[in-house]
Amino acid sequence: MPVTVTIQDRSKEVLPPAKLDDYEQTGEHREGQKAFALWIFFIVVLVSGLYASSFTREIGVLIFLWWLGACLWYFYLAPKTLLKKMRLENREHAITPASQPHLYATLSKGAVLLNLKTTETYLLPDGMPQIRVFSPPSFMTITQQAADLVQPAELDCLILRQLMHFRQKHVSRLMMFYLLRDAQPTVRLLSWPVGLYAFFLRMWWLDLAEMSVDRLTLLLIKNHKTIASALLKQHAATDPEMSEYKITSGDVDAYMEQNGLISFEGREISTQYRLGQAIRENPYLDERLQALSTFAESYEFKEAIQRLADARAQKTGAPVSAAKS
């Protein structure tokens, strides 16, 4: 007697809707909490140990007050001071619908997409190619060099990526890195209480946070080459080790167009070698690019795109579609 076997088509399964939080880099929050706990533990042990002895009690109190003062400045007063300075000295560089319609539209759409308030943003004429985020209050700075360094689609991607940092509540920690990096060596030394926190974050949290934001941004723009190209251009322009290879934005564009294929023309071979060598000598960047590419080519990514689309459809009342393999 013939037997009929029904094989369920996975492409017709309807997956439950998802949230972006479901696709964060594994361990990001845990490692951030670990870094914070170690920082607090070190300060408590140090201050308690000094306070326990009558000979060092005053030093213990002084260190505790120094720690409180450093935290107050780096996490509360500094962003307020910087924003006040921006409004006084760079008001004409504020991104508005009139001054920079495309950038303002990107910021507005990104804020709506991530359920954020539109971030006050300044396009600064001077400075290294960088995009920085600050909070509280929330604001962003983009240097003209950063805008000129990448193509418009890549700039939109980098802006959306920074907005994702706001969504993930990374900004206070990232801002601390910026301020410490910009400080004079003496000031940086005197800021050792927050410098210690930055050390712990760099050890356990920072790489995971950046990779998490890479993944989440990819789920929105759906093109990993755009993110990879923008990241490569930023690193080539700002990383001291990569700058030795004298890699230009055009070199990165040529490298991405090759798509891993080996060219037999002299300039392309030189570009591929220099960029490949520079990436291999930067394990952090290499790991991020590999993780981004692997995720983009995985079934998890395709499934995530479908589930997020279903979640948006539910919010708007549209019919939920079947997942695609």
C-alpha cells in the first residue's frame, strides 16, 4: 500500500515576531556589568582599606571624593558643558532641515526607526574624520572630514550605527573613552578613577558592544558591504597602524568591488595586498569584519529579517508573511 509522506516546507512557516534585542551580540550586557562590578569592587576595597587605618584615613576619604568628582565630571557635567559650547560656538553648524536636509532626514528617520528622539547634531568643519555621540543630554557631532571620507550611503549607515549606540545605552561609556582620549596626559593621569573603568570596559565589553551594534545596524540596512566599507575607511583614516599603509577611500572601494577575487592588474594587486595586510595586523577589525560577513550569510540573518518584518507588520496591522529560507 503506497504511503504518502508530507514534508513541511520551512519557507512557509510563520515565525513569531522578533525584537532587535533578540540579536544582540551574546554576552554584551553581562560583560558590561562585569566591568562595572569590578570597577566598583576595586574602589570600595581601596577606599575601605585606606580608611581602616587611622594613618591613611584621610587619603581614603580623599580618593573617594576624587572618584566621585571624576564620575560627576565625565558622566554628567562634561556633556552639558560640551553641548553649551556647541550651541554658543557652532550654532551655524547645527544640522537642520534647511542647512543639511539629507542628513537631517537620515537622523529623523533613524530616530523614528529606533524609537528615539531626534538627536541634536552638529556638522563641524574641523577635526579628524569621526562621528561622536554624547549623553546626557543627547547630541552628536560629525566632522566634515568624516562626511567627505565616505559615500552618502555609507555616511547614512554610520549615522544610523551611532543612533544604535543611543538605543543600546552605550553612549555614556563611549563618551568617557572620547574624553579620556582627548585629554592631556597629565589630566588623563589625574582621571585614573574613570581611566580604570575604561580599562575594564576595553578588556571585556567594548569589542562586544561594537560587534553588537554592527549586527543590529546590518538588520536595518541589510547590506553588510556598506557597513564593512564604511568601517574600513574610518579605520584607514584614524588608526595609526593602518595609516602606515596609506590606504585611501578609493582603495577601499576598489577592494570591496573585487569581492574577494584576485586581480591580475598591478594597482589592484597592490591595493588588495596592502588592505589585506592592514586588516590582518588589526585582529579587532579583522574579527569584526569576519563576524559581520558570517552573520550576513547565515540562516539566522535571513530569519531575523523576516521576523522583524513580521513585527513591523503587526504594529501597522498589515498581514504577517511567511518566512523565507
